[in-house]
Amino acid sequence: MNKRAYFGTDGIRGEANHHPMTAEVALRVGLAAGKIFMSRDERRHMVVIGKDTRLSGYMVEPALVAGFASVGMDVRLLGPMPTPGVAMMTRSLRADLGVMISASHNAYVDNGIKLFGPDGYKLSDERELEIEALMDQGLADGLAPSTSLGRVARVDDSQARYVEIAKATFPRRLSLAGLRVVIDCANGAAYKIAPVVLYELGAEVIKVGVEPNGTNINEDCGSTHPAAMVRAVKEFRADIGIALDGDADRLVICDEKGQIVDGDQIMALIADDWAARGKLRGSGVVATVYSNLGLERFLAERNLKLERTAVGDRAVMMRMRSGDYNLGGEQSGHIIMSDFSTTGDGLLCALQVLAVLKEGDKPMSTLARQFEPVPQKLENVRFAGGKPLESAQVKAVLADAEKRLNGSGRLVVRASGTEPLIRIMAEGDDEKLVDQLVREIAGAVKKAAA
């Protein structure tokens, strides 16, 4: 089986109560994944399950629990917990499997299921396909005897444990005393944890997006809507603003003036600091094809390299592991620091930025722009069918565009892995040329797709 029926680029995701995000599919996931991760020895096997604050979590969670328990796997419920916290707790509790119920930065009507192996890393494509194959083989296969059903319990101290893990990543020599910090939790998974961590490290904390009601996750708040953070920073004259997304695996920052700091600038800031301290491994940073050319040049000036991968945090992490890098991420603010976590962690990343801010004793605005971004333009072209990128006309336009950039920029044109879209990105020192090239490529794609 090589065509994915359920899993996408980041687990299973879709509109709640519509295929594939239904209670039945969640039940099948529990049944299939439970069977695969139950080894043949006699010990009890366990799965940990966390979630964000979406209303549909109350539907998905019990369905997963029923599936896992019915094949004899014990279940530990973490309640609201950031995605990286679920990965950490999977390892900490020596579980066989971890599950996060979340659709990340999407609106509340969506939900998703992400799976982690016992090592805390997201499952491989091969494992996900193995689970898919079992999901359609019938609900009655391989059920546990009635005397061997899984037992279910809540882990009451899960949030407190994650708070301590997060605090331990902040340098002991420092305190956040004297800093006024806005934290926008997107009414999501970190709404309790993130403010507590910042407060206990000494900061004066202004909280935004900490009143989830099941339907307001990511609504006009969080990393996808940073205006709420910016307003709070200006109103309360804060030193820095931090905005997480719904499952807290990514962040966006703003300085004391309200200027946004994206993932590329954050990676540059941390890489420069870690390199100076001898903490940066792999002699550089791993990022995707969409990270700005300015980041690549910034690193090169410091004799560091930018290793580029395909889009997605899983591709970034795979390259980090194979090349022994400890810093990588995406322009969107999904930053992975493998010394601390097996997946992106917005809160832990924010703590590293706060450490640089505190150590340097300079305003965030002096740190916010580590490099001048190269003009970059993105455009998506929707198509009904076929393979427009294989058109001779499109290939000719792309070849001409590369020639006109003449080594002073980059071109990334690819088909989306989740939607019928051609994604076009161009960047270069000549902004007018970049805009023109994107228009020309988009026009050629539209003609080929007509």
C-alpha cells in the first residue's frame, strides 16, 4: 500500500465529525496502532494521550481510548498539553506510543491525530502506512480477552512535570526578573503552562489567549494572528511579545515596538548565540527550501552552513538527526532544538530568545533583525487536474527564470502534498524581477492547467 488514505504530512487532519476526523476513524487508529505497538512480551503496554482545547477533543479522545483499551493497551490521559509535551511524556513515562489530538494552528472546527513512537519522535511514513493497512481490516481482529483489557487513568501532574522540564532548559545563571513579557497562548494547549513557566522564572507576565471555551482556539490570537500580541505589547509597554499556536509547537515574536520576528530571524539569533558559546552542533542550521536567502548569507558570514530540506518539520528533524545538528526549523516559527525536544517547541524556543535578551541587556528591537531579508514572493495556483509542472511551456518559463536570476536568488516551484496547488516561490536581490518572475510562472502554470 503506497497511497495514503488517512495520514497526511502531519498525522491525520480534517474537519471534525467529517471523514477522516470521525469517532470511527479515531477508534480504528487506536485499534491498529495499539496492535502494532503491543510487542509479544508479557509486560503491560501503554499509550499517553494529550490534546489541545478544541470542542471535538471530547469526541476524539474517548474513541482513541476505546480502541487502545480494547486491544489490551493501558492509557494515560494528560489533558491539555503542548505537542512537544506529549512527545516528552511519551519518553518520560516509558510509553510505547504517544498521541496528540490537535489541528495545530487551524480553526476549532478542524482536529487531528499525531502519533509519536517510544523515542518521542513522530512516526515514519512506513509506520503510518502500516497503521493504515490495519485500520481497514476489521474491528474484531486481534481484540484482547475480556480479562486483559487496557486500564485508563489520568496523569494528574502532567502539566507540572512539563513546567519543570521547560524551566530546566533556561540557563541557571539567568533570571527573567525585570522583564515584562506578553504571552499569547492562542486559547490553546499551553494556556496554563506557558504563563506559569515565565512567571516562575521571574518575569512579569501579561497573558493573552488564556480563556479557551472549545471554539476560540487560534481565533484572532496566537501565532497566526499576532496583532493581539502586538496590541498587548504596546498597551502594557512590554519588553517582548510571544505568540504560540494552538498546540504550542511554533511561535512568533515581536519586539518592544511591535515589530514581528519570524522563524528565520529567531534561528539566526539562536544560532549566533549558540555558536559563540560552542553549543551549536553540525556547523550550522537545518531549514526548509522556503527559509530566506538572507539567513543563508548571515550564517555563511559566520562560517556556518544552512542545510535545506523539503517542507515540513519531519523532514527537518530527519536531516538534523542524520547530520547531528541541534538547531533547525521553518520560517513559520516551528523551531526544533534537539538538545531539549524531539519536535518543535514554541515555549522552549522563546526561553532561548529570552536568555539572549536577558544576557545582552539590550532591547529586543536590536536583536529582532539579525539579517536583512532578501525580497521574497510566494503565490499559489490552484489547478483542477493533470500535471502542469510537466508542461513544456512551464519548463521553458522556469528555465528562463533561473537564467535571469543569474545566481543572485532562488526559485522553488512545487506541487502541494495536501491540496491541488502549485506553490511558487522566488527570491532575489532585485525585488521587481522577483515579482515579475512569479507573475510569469503563475501565468504559465494557469495556462497549462486550463
